[in-house]
Amino acid sequence: MEKMPKWADVVLIPLISLILAAAISALVILGIGEDPVAAVKLMVKGSLGSTYGWGYTLYYATNFMFTGLAVAVAFHASMFNIGGEGQAMLGGLGVALVCLFVPWPHWSVAILGAIAASAVFGAAWAAIPAYLQARRGSHIVITTIMFNFIAAALLNYVLVNLLRPAGSMDPATAKFPAATNLPTLHELLAPLGISFSKSAPANVSLIIAVLACVAVWALIWRTRLGFELRAFGKSESGARYAGISPFKITMLAMLISGGLAGMMAINNVMGEAERLVLNAVEGAGFIGIAVSLMGRNHPFGVFLAAILFGFLYQGGAELALWTNIPRELIVVIQALVILFTGALDNMVRMPLERLFLALRRKEA
Amino acid sequence: MTAPALELKGISKAFGPVQANKDISIAVQPGTIHGIIGENGAGKSTLMSILYGFYKADAGEIFIKGEKTAIPDSQAAIAAGIGMVFQHFKLVENFTVLENIILGAEDGRLLRPSLSKARKVLRQLEQEYELHVDPDEIIENLSVGHQQRVEILKALYRQADILILDEPTGVLTPAEADQLFRILDRLREEGKTIILITHKLREIMEITNTVSVMRRGQMTATVKTADTTPEQLAELMVGRKVLLQVEKAPAQPGKTVLEVENLKVTDAKGVARLKGVSLDIRAGEILGIAGVAGNGQSELLEVLGGMIPGDGVIRLNGAEIPLSGQGANGKARRDIGIAHVPEDRQRDGLIMDFHAWENVAFGYHHDPAYQKNALFMDNAALREDTARKMEKFDVRPPDPWLAAKNFSGGNQQKVVVAREIERNPDLLLVGQPTRGVDIGAIEFIHKQIIALRDQGKAILLVSVELDEIMSLSDRIAVMFDGQIMGERLPDQTNAQELGLLMAGMANDGGAA
């Protein structure tokens, strides 16, 4: 017997967690002498009040969809991939290489090459921890997090010593050729007669991210591989009984996970910066963990949670820009959301379960 | 009449929507053995946990020697003279018997006085109850039967007058069980009160004075053992008439299906678990493997099922098949017609969070019938197949969308058995087919296994329930310490002889 209806698990718990996080955030804002209502208004206006705001919100959301999906896929196989950050960095390197060194005729072809390169680079970066886990039992949490640092160092070396244009003081690649520049939402929506802010970075990658959500859903719940992945994630000894190879599943789950994290680079590197800079990922790899947690590791949940975190990111930036609320407070608010939706999940869940049980007993 | 040693009045306990105990009242007379029998999940363990202070009852009262007693924790239970021997012993393996006995009952900061006092008390208890154990032996060197004695001594050392034993014979050989019953008999003579929790009707009939039957959280009857029969008790437990005897026609063995030669398995710690097992099974025959749990039967099933690597030769229908580690695994076994009902359905046989229909595909998810195309599985076809199998095997409720964890033990096992038997395998490996399964489902599962045999399939049956082995098998092989001690025909042997073999007493070299 389920303890409570599915809708309560999927909708009610995240909603209550969010409200709690918002309430405590409001107290913190009050505590530093600012007006929480005005702050919320500003956040909503700055992130959702204009196509410019939406453009940024969706741009961030695109990043988080990729990294959130990456965490979700690994999680279904019972692995905690904390290496999204490093995998996305390497994905960026893949994108930079194909954009700089392949003479693409048009962005539509270039994006296919970039997707492939970013996925391969991200997957390759995840492959090493996956192999170490599958063959040597080195815990994936430890190795993936260490690989984030190695990725940062590697990128530093490559940008400074190999890809930096001669004479530049900036540890970044040259601008990508114009033929690889992705159309923004402004360009995509203009033919439809919808005017969208010209300067917002949201671009065609958003569509790829949404397609990735659908593809991951189909992979997890409609394919044999997804079946094996979930079976392995729920019971390793059961998988052994069924003849599912732990090595194969560990490798494939992490390759797919790393590939998804890497694909984030088509948005931030190819779509927005149009060159590869240091720290291009800006923590999106870690936000992906929260997004996946909040989205209950379901692609649709990841989609919604990514948009929420996009809103927090953009709204937070606006808040820092227009008020005396320091930038750090935004991090506090984001942390509270993560804390309540992720770590303190049971705090909301258990009383709610008890409530539903009591209600049911009354009916019976 | 003196006051009952223990009396429960109107005990109720609910876990969420599940009413585990409902208005339970019993009175246990001093100096008697009172049996509590019921199927898994009937509420026996909950009731005893309330008595021992692990759970707090929602309602009801406990009287000990006529006095109302509150038992908020196990300390209070011990103080009230209640001792508990758990199914899984609570002993520190690398401590001596003496150290285990004083653990938690030390007299002061220094151990030595407690130890020497305990040694004296132990000697007394030994004489009084004929409970012989070497006080200086390390627990892990003791046999399971002796470990159980230590548990009983622990309770007696704490001056328990009421002793509760939870499924005490589950881990014992028949001979050890007999010894235990002699000890219990002696304790009863000395005026102790014993509550024996079991699901084995034979034990109830053998030793108890009175018996209470539990079903679905309620006490359905309390009767004098002398006035009842196993059939009546079974009916009270299940709520309908059940067939205790398995009915089967004589086997008609055909050609040899499985041949195993000198099969060896070494576990991850380097301990030899199978030490050269050879056996064969013919078509239309059930070979039962008897043995006390942990003597290599699990490894035999797992290596044959492709789950663990091993050494030796396995031939199926005359053709040698690779062992796991040489590229074989559970899937490769299924592909050549070996089906496997694993010993632990919750750990191996099912994914507890998966829907029933996903579990019906589990292990067979490569089956072309379950694929829509090269990319996607045909979940709708799979659900139809599941609904069909659930109906045929009387799985209740017949809902393919229900998660495995939400079925009862018996119905979970039916899902596994349906999945494996419906594949029409040449060889069926079955481990503990009825462990934790209610009597009604046991009857059904036994029938299915025999029906498969009658279709000319070979079956390897592993069970720690000797009754099950004796009633189902066409031949019985006894395992002890990773070896086959001997083979017997069920109608030419008895529990005593098998029990000796299970304890490693007689080795007559194998062939029957």
C-alpha cells in the first residue's frame, strides 16, 4: 500500500518545501533590513517580467536541464555523479575544438558536430571514474568530484598554453567563426511574428535540452537499457541474478550521464559566449544535483526544476543589481531551496505521510 | 487455580493502516509450554515485541503473575522475569560464552567478580536444566544449537521465569531440534513458563500444552494441544481447509538433463563453499537437496544459475555449458532453458520497487515478445502477459501495476514462480520455494512444481524445510560442509537418518 497519493509526492512535497524555503529567505531579507515583498517583486519582474528576463531565465534553465538530466540518469543506476561540473567543462573543450578547427558551412550542421563533440568529451571524462568504480570499486562520488578539479586544471593548461590566440592576455579561445553562431530566441521567434529581446542569451539549445528531456524519459522507461539501468539501481544482487552486467551498466549509465553534462556546452559556450573561457560552467554542474533532486530524478521534474532554478539565478542577479541585498544573499536563498527540496525532504514528507494515513483511516 | 504466569488483555497495535494486533487476550499458565502459531504476518512477532518492550501497544494490559505490569522497554521486561530467545541470535561472536552471559548484566565496574559469579551460577543452571555448554568457548566456535543454548542461559541468568522462543528450530538440524525440545521439557518440569512461536505444526503437536492460533492480527482460537489435530490448526491458521500432504504420482525419470561433476566454489574471502559436488538429475525428476542452511546449498544454486563463478563441469542435455566467469551469466542460463527461483526473492528474485509487470520481465527482458522494435520495449504486451500469468497463478491482487513490495510474501513468490515456470524450462532451480509463504500458497506452489515435473522437466529443489524436501523430492541428496553426504530415496529414509547426514555424521560416499 502506498503511503500517500502520487500527486502529493510529486507536487505537494516540492511545493511545501519551496514555500518553507521562501519563508525563511523572507526572514533573512527582513533580518538585513530589506523588504522581502519588494525583493520578490523585483525577482519576478527581473526574470519573468520581460522577454529579456525570460531570455536569461531560459538560458540558465537550459544549462540546468542538461546537468540535471545527467545527475538523474546516473541516479537511476544508483550512482551519484557529482562530476557534472568537470564533464561540462570538457564538453566545452569539445565544442571549442570542433567550432574552431572544422569549417562549418552553417550553424545547423555545426550544432550537430558540437553536440557530438561535447557529448563525447563529457562522456570520456565520466568514463574514467566509471571504469574505476566498475573494476576497482573506487567510489564514484569521490572520483567524480576529484575529476572536477582535474578538469579545471586541464582546461587552464589548454586555454593558457594551447588555445589562447597569440598576443591575447585572456585565457580563452578566439571567437568562434560566425557560421557556428547559434540563433537566439529573438532570431528564432522573429519569423513567427513574436518579438523577443535581442540581447538575451537563450538560444536554440533550449530546444535541444527539451528534446533531451524527452529522450531521457524514453530511455529510462521505454528501453531495455533503461530497464536494466533501473533494475541495477534498485538491486545490484537482483541484477546479478537477472544476468545484467554491473560493469556494462555502470559504464553506460556514466557515459550517458557525462555526455548529457557535456552537452551543456552547446548552450553556454557555443550559444552564449561563442568562445571558450575559463570557468564557463559557473557551477551549473552542481546546480544540476539540486535540480535532479527536486525533480525527483524524472525528466519532466528536471525540466520544471531547471526553470525554477533559472528563475532564481536570473532573479537573484537582478536583486543584486538593483538593491542593497548583497550577491551572497542570493546564494543563501538558492541554498535554502536546495536544503529544503533536497536534504530536508523527509521533514516535509513524514508529517505529510502521517496526515494522509490519518485521513485514510478516517475514511475506512 | 493460581494466577496465570502471563496474561494479556485486549492488546491492540496498528502500524499505519495495518492492524498488526487486534484485541488479543491470552492467559498462559505457569509451568506450561504455550504455542503461538500463525502464518507470516499474522502478528506473532508484533505481539512478542510488545511483550518484550520493543513496541508500545495502542491498547490493552499485561499482567504478570496476576499483577498489572507496564513494559516500556526491554529492561522492564527482563525485570519482570521475561526472557527472549530471538530467531537471529544476539550474541557477540568473538566473546566467550561467559562474557556473553554477563553482557549487560555486569555487577560492577570490574569484570572479574561478575565472571566468577556467572561461572558459579552457570554451573548451577547446568545441573538444574542439563544445559551443557563450555563457559570458556568462543561463540563462533559453537554449533548453532549450542549458541541457542547460550541464549537460553542468558535469559535464565537474568532470572527469567517466562521464556519466549521465536521460531527456535528454523536454524537447527532435526537432532538439534530434538535436543532443544528436551531442554524445554526440562525447563517446564522445573516450573518455567515457555512461549513457543512457530509456524511448524509438528512442533506444536510435539511439545506444547496449549496452543493459540493467530490469523491477520487476531487470536482466532486457544485450545489444549491434546484436543486438537494438525489439520484443525492449519484450518484455523488459513481460514479454510488445506491439504497438508503433497499428492503426487510416482516419478517417471527420462534421460539425464543435468550432470554436475566435481563442482567447486570459493567465495570472495577465499573460503571453499562447494568442495567438489557431483550430481545428476533426469527429466521428470525432482532432486531435493537437504541440509542445514549455510552448507553450500545457496552456492550450488547460484553457480548453476550463473550468478557466481566456480570450477568444474556442468552439462545440460549432454552439452557442456560454461561457468560464470567464463562469459556465462544469469541471462546465458535462461537462454539455454535453465530457470531459477532464487532463495531470496526480495534480494534477487524481484525488484521490490518495480511494478509486477516489470518483475515479470525481469531476467527475460530480452524476450522478443516483449520488444516493440529494435529500440523500445512493448510494455503493453508485457502487461497483458503479466495479467495472464497472474490469473493462471492466482496472484492476488491480480494488478500488474502494483509494486512487488506491496504483495504478500506468498504472492511475491507466486510472481517469481509464474515467471520462471511459464518459460517452460528444461531445468528449474528452486531455492526455498515456500520460505515466508502462507500455507495456502505453499500448497499451490508445490502443485506447480510437481506439474512441471510431470511434464518431463528436471527440477533441483533446495530447502531447509526437511518436510518439504521429503514430500516433494523423488531423490534426496544431503549436503554438509560443501559436500554431498549421501543420497536417499524418500520412501526408504526418515528424518532421523537424514538428520544424521545433515550433521555430517555418516558419509557413505554419494551414490544411492
